[in-house]
Amino acid sequence: LLLGQINDPIFGLNQGGFTSQMLLPSNNINEISNFIIDSVKITYSYTECYGDLNENGDLNIMVYELEEDIYKDSVYYSNFISQKSTENLSIGYKIHEGDSSQSSYIDINIKNSFGEYLMNQTGTNNMVDNEAFLDFFKGLVVQATASNTMLYLNPNADKSRFSIYYHEIGVDTAVSF
């Protein structure tokens, strides 16, 4: 997946963004109640980066809720424009540059209220299976603006995931979903 923006003098403006769906870790998710959201993150390993991640500090990542169905057996072209919500769910990001023993990755921080929105569906028909979940939650649209930065994300890497970190009231252990 490409994420970023480059304004090349020869090729013009190039933007990289994507639409993605999430699937449940298992069927029949039991109700989780009396919880407090600690953080919500989308994490992607990235294999390469074009440009300078620190140049002008102008990489701006936006995440929106997808408002239409997309299908894995359909073909979507680069001119496909997703119907998305108007609320940007992203509240910042952090780049973790790896070395020869560790891969590089980016954590995109999402509003805690969005994690609460999803967690409130645990124990309902929306969390019975992936079909029901995708009827309820269509997916995410991830976009970015920058003057000269493009990330090459690997959605299949071990670090790539969507996580809701929370703790249950009265329990002294942090958990992730």
C-alpha cells in the first residue's frame, strides 16, 4: 500500500492512499463491558520510504470511516473514490525506524471514541461473524498529504494490525482487542 504525497516537477502530483476492511479475530465476540479505552492504533510495517519522513514535518495522515460496501472479488482502479465519513479519526502518528534486526513501522493514533464505538458492539449480532461485522462497519479510508513523502506499507506483516487497547474497570490489567 502506498501512503503519502509527492509533487514531482515532471510527473506532477502523486498521491497514495487506500481503502481497507478489517475482519474479526474470531466469530461470536462476547460482550466486553465496564471498560475504559486507553488507545486505538492502526499499525503498519513499512518496507521503504521515498523522501524524508522528517522533511518540514508536513506528513499529515487522515483516517475516515468507509460508508459503502467494497468487495474482495471486485476490481477497483486508482480513480476509485470511496464514500467516506467527514470526521477525521486520526489524532497523530509515530514513526518507528527499525534497524537490521527490526522492521520499521508506523503507528497511526485513532480517537478513543472510535474504539468505544466498536467495543460497544461486542456481544451483539454485529460481532457474530465477518459478514455481520462488515454490514455494520464497512472499513476505513486512509489518506495523506505531504510535500515529498511516500511510504510503502506492508499490510500482511506481523506488526500490521488494528488494535484497541483498554482496561476493564476494577481490573488491574491492560488488554487489547
